[in-house]
Amino acid sequence: MDITQLILDDHAEQRRLFAILEQIDPKDTDALTKVWGRLSAFLDVHAEAEERFFYPALIKVGEAANDAEGDDAGPETIDAIEDHNKLRDAVKAVAKYPVGTQAWIEAVGKANVVNSKHMGEEERQGLTDFRRTASLVTRHELAVKFAAFEADHITGVKPVNKDPEAYVETHG
């Protein structure tokens, strides 16, 4: 088991749930509510799990992969935490609109865009960086913690935005 693969698996599930939402008739507000409830909770839990387990470890060993700025994982981690904050805000914005309305659909679409941009960066930067620099033992140990956290918080976590620079300072 490898935390980078668990993160990739979560990303695939997020993409799948967004795609499901796109295929539900807007009049079926019950189905939309249930699928969005699952997806929004999943997005929050996933981000929190990354912030608790993946990024603190990446900061310690990362060397900035592919198009990441700098020569360590600090800048890419700051960017990821900023992305998580933007995603939390986008998810929260969906609740402003009645389910199934055009405004709700557009808000879900905006959350999808924010999430997709973040996942793309994370997959070619942080995950690549960690696969190159962290040992298999470390990746396995973190995967166990990550999986247990997500299982324990299957119904969600309280979404809390974080100061990206303070986060890196605390975990660096």
C-alpha cells in the first residue's frame, strides 16, 4: 500500500462522482443531494487527510518535481494548501443555491474546475516528488494512517481553511 496510490485512487473517485452529478436530471433533487453530499464530504476528508499525513512528510523530503517552483516542497505545499482553501470555499458556495437549479449546477461546476486544477498539479508535482524521494516503508506507513483517517471520517470533517505559509512553517 502506498499513500501516493491512495491519493490517486481518491482523485479517480472524485472525478467519477463529479461525472455522475453531470448525468443526473436536474429535477431529481433527491439524487443530486445525495451524490453531492457524498462528494462534498469526501472532498473535505481527502483534503484534511492530505494535510495531516501527506504534506507534512512531503515537506521533509521533497525536492520539487516537474513544474513545481523552488528546489524543495515548500512552494508546492503552499500552493496545495491554497488550493484546498479555494476548494473548501467552492464547496461551501454550492450550498447557497437550491439543488438542481442552474446556479447550483454552475457552482458545482466551479468546484469541479478548482478540484481538477488542484489534482493535476498535485499528481505531477507532489505525488511525483514523493514517489522519487520517500521510501516505500514511509509511503506504506502513511498510507495506513491515511486510509484509517478516511475510514474514521466517512461522513465528513469540519472544513477549516488554513494559512499556507504558517502550515509550511509548522510542518517544515
